[in-house]
Amino acid sequence: MSHERPTSILKQPTAVWAVAFASVIAFMGIGLVDPILPAIAKSLQATPTQTEMLFTSYLLITGAAMFFTSWISSRIGAKRTLLIGLALIVVFALAAGLSQNVESIIGFRAGWGLGNALFISTALATIVGAASGGTSSAIILYEAALGLGIAIGPLLGGLLGSWSWRGPFFGTATLMAIGFIAIVALLKKNPEKPTPTRLSAPFRALGKPALGFLAAAALFYNIGFFVLLAYTPFALVPLGVEDAITLGLIFFGWGVALAVTSVWVAPLLTSRLPRTRVLWLVMPLLALDLLAAGLFVNSLVALIVCVIVGGLLLGILNTVLTECVMEATDLPRAVASSAYSGVRFLGGAIAPPAATLLADTVSRAMPFYAGCISVLIAAALIVIGHKHLKRVDAPTETAQQEAEVLALADAD
């Protein structure tokens, strides 16, 4: 790892702060709707499965778009890609807040997902490129932005959702509009001409065994991730927790836990153990956490504990899995990231409605059991593909490589 020391995280150009602010808001969008899911279902007479489609449409389009974001940004430049992404989020978040039925919100969340894919895939490179106080300062700032966004999203969603389920959508649109104006005013056009990448590059990349195994493992892992994030609010309703503020506080705790282990614990573990070993150890722990959530689905305290513990484990796994992807092949990192993210978001898209269907047809505990099995499949894929993953346990990466790794960590 590079020993370059940042002068100060605060000594950054205004352009860096503009992109960092917008990054916080973009990552907030992931968990923003979580506390208002029961409220939307109640207000719009929607079933839990219909409401969970808010995650599915968002993640499905985000994943599909990820295959093409490197192709787009390499042709029109980072600043234009950022602004198009922000503009799409503003328009579709506002439209979602004005919707009169759940079907409309599902459609507008899809447009939101497209904007988010364009933005988050470009933000890190822009922050690193615009930083003047050293790459390390930019990396720390980006880590802080994504951690802050993931933690604040559910809390802000809960606070605004206590006024109306429309509140979080209007809040996001307003904040993203401010971010758009800041980037227009403060981010200078990138003087470097982008090197175009081929449209087929991410699809061909999945033919590499190492990347194929990791992407497949991430798909099953993400099913467990989104069972915990998207289904648990509905599992808590029979236990008397359905107001947006309480749900927001619970998932704020989840987000803080995820951010802490992603930024500090994951690097600590990978400095002492091979990355694949960390995955072998932590994935079964996540499976046990989901199993416990199923076994204690009728206990409010136990479910809340499972959510927080799950956040701690997810933070480690998000970061280490993405680091593995960056190190697994000799492919350009942007291409590997696009291919991996496109596949892993499919798991996030499948899980929420599948979970509520299982709850309706089998039992409230069954989604957690299914998530447990899915995470064990992910762990098995890592073990089975171990001979293709020798590169990921190589010596630690440079600070610049760490920066690229973080571009997709916690984007799910």
C-alpha cells in the first residue's frame, strides 16, 4: 500500500467538495425508501410485493446500465456523464414524489436507477482527478461520502417519511438539484481526452473464469444483502414497528455499521489474511445472521440485532468482494467493474419481491432462510473457484488502485 500521506482531507478544491456532496446524496438513494415501504403500501393500497418492486426496478436498471457506463463516459467525458446522471435523478425522484399509484413510482425508480448508474460509476474517478492535496485525501473523502450516504439515507427517509411518504422523494430531488448546480459551477471540464472502450468489453470480460466466479458469487450474496435491507421492514410490521422514523433509526444503525466495517475493518482483515480467506470466514457468518433472523422472526429485539450485525458483516464483504474483482484479472478496471456490477445488481433486483412472495406463500421466516442458503451458495462458489482466484491474494494494492476499488464498494 502506498505510504503517501494526505496533507488534510479538508484541503481540497471546491470541485472535489461538489462531487463529494453529490456522492453522499447518490448513495443516500439506496436506503432512502426503506423506512417508507410500509407507508407507501398503506397509502397507495399496494401489496408488499408491489412495493418491493421499488427496489427491483431501481436495481435492475442500475445493473443493466452499469454494463454501458464505461462506454458512455469514455466518449462524452466524466463531467457530462455526472451531470446527465444527476439530472435524471432529479427528474425521476420528483416524478416519483408526485405519483398517484405504486406502478408509476416503480417506473420512475427505474429512471432513477439509470441516473444513479451514470453518476456513481463516474464520481470516484472525478474526485481523484480533481484532487490537489494528494490521492490519499481524495480516497478518504470518497470513503467518507459513501459511508455517510449509506448511513444517512434511511434516517433522512424516516424523518421526511414521517411527514409524508412523498417527502424522501422531494428531498432527494432538491438535494440532487443543488449538487447539479454545484458541479456545473465548480467542476472544470476534464482536460484529458477519454480513451473510448468497446461496447462489448464488459460482456466478454465475464468469460474470464475468475471474474465469472466472483460475479456469480456476488449475485447470490446480493440476494442475502437485499433480503436483510428490503424485506426486514415488512417483517417488523407485525411486531409493531411500521412508522418511518423508527424504521429509519434502525436502518441508520445498519448503515453506520456497514460504513464502519467497510472503511476500517475490511482493510484491517485483508492486511492480515488473504482476501479469499476473509470471504470464506465472513460469508458463513452472514448466513448464520440470516438464519438467526428467521429463527427469531417474532422477536423485535432479535431482529434489530440481526439487522445491525448484518450491517457489520455486509460492510466487510462489499469491500473485499470488490477488491477481489479489481485484482482477479488483467482487464482494465473500469471494464471489470462494469461486468461485475451488472451481474451483482441482478441479485438485488430479484430478492425484494421474491422475499415478500415467500413470506406470503410459506412463512414470514422463509425469506431469511432463503437468504441464508443464497449466501452459502456464494461462499461455495468462492471455494470452488479458488484455483482461478490466486491473483486476488497477491500483495496489497497501491492507493490509486484502492481508489478504483472503492468506486463500486457499497453501491448495492
